Amino acid sequence: MPEKSPPHRVVIVGGGAGGLELAARLGRRYGPQAVTLVDARPLHVWKPSLHEAAAGTMDVQQEGLSYLMLARLNRFTFVLGSMLDVDRQARTLRISAVATPDGEQVVPERMLSYDTLVLAIGSTSHFFGTPGAEQHAVTLDTVEQAERFRLLILQAMVKLNEARRTDPQAKLDLVIVGGGATGVELSVELYEAGHVVSAYGLSHFRPERDMTLTLLEGGPRILGALPERISEAAMARLAEVGVRVHTDCRVSEVAANEVRTADGRSFPASLCMWAAGIRGLPVAARLGLPQNRIGQIEVDARLHTEDPHILAMGDCAAAPWRDGRTVPARAQAAHQQAEYLAELLGARIAGRPEPQKPYVYQDHGSLVSLGQDAGAGSLMGKLTGKGLFVSGTLARLMYMSLHLMHHRAVLGVGRTATLALARLLMRRTQPRVKLH
């Protein structure tokens, strides 16, 4: 009997929303010999919820899903490590060593071969060359950064509680740069988290008196990429909780204890969170593939790079959309691209002709969380052609459903329902903010 040819090897780098969903879809159909997922972290956390982790209203250790478990459930291979570089001619990528926090090497560097490489490596914060921003501002790109910010906020609240015993003028000034979804959502979460934390033994800390939240936006309005009605609803909610919003306010410098703007103003900053834009990761530049001005990898309408063996998706890819614009960096775009590539790559693995239809981004609307019990959004109605505005508790519930839909894609309906119920019951025995 003739030898069976080895399967077409698809390697996906990046276990975010899109990369993980793609690995799950392909793995369930073609198995671990054909599908490999590479990620630098052992746990998957849905990136749109990182603002909750940063405020402490979500515990990443409880919310995180093990990649090894997901690989077992969805029949793909998981490799722990970071992509260091790619040999495009040999079709291999070099994976970093894995070490303990003490620096002891557990797994050495490895080489991984591929027939098709899918880059889903995400993005990082864009500082736009602002002096001091990289040194003094905290970003929210990773779970580690969210946890670092949470600890800094918690420590600052405890210190302020002690300082108020002797200094009635002591203040905690928090400045968030960037009025996009991350900045707006984080502002409200911090307000709510501050009130919860103050109830747990901080008898001298009163958030409404001692904590100042300032949101700086360079454009004419917050949530500038979303419909104006959502922006207005968000402004009303921020005003309600006392967040000070300054629009048309371009940051010129971030110092250790203040943020300065181009028009000469200065804002005190015990802590500064930078959420003003994204750019491609430095590793993408080492691949020798064309990039746009913010370092995203340029792809065509079928998400192919100039190398036919390398595709890109999600935040790291500059995919054409309409009017000369690229597909926005949103979770719904990554979900759609995973669905599209599952069909295209499934044909490669099975040895069938690839579908030639292009990927077309469908904007189904946007939802913004405005706290644990509020939200705002616009749902794009396919029948009417108009957006349906939703707000309040309904919008918040719909926002939460997006997270559940992602879980359903990688866990299935039964496990998602069980997990949701378990988390609901656990919250009845724990504080609403992570206090340790």
C-alpha cells in the first residue's frame, strides 16, 4: 500500500479571540496532526474584558481558560512560547524557551515547521512618540499589564487611606489617555471598583471625595469611531459618576506625576493609563512582509500576505474594507475572520480547491460597557438598514452575551452554560472586586 502523505500543517500564532476560534474550528474537523496553536501564555482571557481585570472587577485566574484544556477539547496541538522569528524559505518558526519566574528553563527553544502560517499576534499600544509615555504610563495590552495596573490602584487606595489620617488634602489622581472603548469602559469600572474597595476596611477613603478620574481625548468627542448617540450616552454616564472628560485635548508629555497637553494644561497623575491607539508588534517587522504606517501586516481581500504560505488576521492585519479604510480592530472582526479562514484553510488541509470569495467585514454594531449594570450600543439592523440604539441594563446584558458567544465557540453550549452558572454562584461568596 502506498504511504499516506502527511497532513497539511497549519500553525496559528496567537491565541486571542480570532486565533483560538480558528484553531478550535479546524481542530475539531482535522485533528492535532494538522492544527497547532502557539501562544506565549498558558491561559486564554478574552481581551475586551481586560479593563475589568485592570479595575479588579474580574479575576483573571478564575476567568482564564487553559489552552491545554481547550486543545484537548477541540483536538488541536498547543505549543507554549513566543514566536521569535520565521524562516520563510524553510517554512519554520523559532519558538522561545519557557522558563519559571526564577529564570529556570523548563522547555528550550524549539523549531516548528508549517505548510501554512496564520499570524494572529494582536497589537500593542501606540504612544505616537509622546515623550515620557512609554516610561510613565501603564498600558492594557496583556493580562500581566492589567494585573499590574490593578495592584497599583489597590496599593494607591490603601496608601491614600493611611495618608488621609494626617493629611486631609491627600488625593488619588487617575488620568486615562484615550477616549475609545477601553478608556471609557475603564473609567466607569474604576469608579465602581473604588466604591467597593472603600467598603472593605478603608475607613478614611471616600472615592467621591478623594479620587479624581480624568479622561483625555484628542478628538472632538469620545468614542469617535462609533455613532454619535453612543458617544452622548457614554458622556452622560461619565458625568453621572464624576469622570472629568476633556476632548480636543492632545497629550504632549507624560511625566512621573502629571500629564501635560499641547495647549499648556497640566493634569496631576498619581497613575496614568495609556489607551490612545494601537500599532503592530515589533516581531511583525522582522518577517519582511509589507506593513502599513502603524505596523500592521498588509493582507489582500482573502487575508493573504505577499507570501502565499502566510496569512494574517485580527488586530495585526491591515485588511481592506471600504472607502480606502481597513477593517477595524474589533472582536467581531476577528470572529468573522476565523469563520472565513476555517473554510479556506479547511480546503487546504483536505486537498480541495480553495474558495476564491473574498472576506467581507460585516459591521453588526457596537456595544460599550458603562459599568456592571449599564451599557450603550447600536445594533445594525439588516432589515431596516438602520442602527437600533440600546442602552442601560439591556445593553449591558447584550455586552455580556458577546463573551458567552466566544466561550460557546471554543467550549460548546453545554460547557459554556455550566461555566456561566458556576461563575454566577461563585460571585455570591466573593467580593465584587479582587482585593488581594
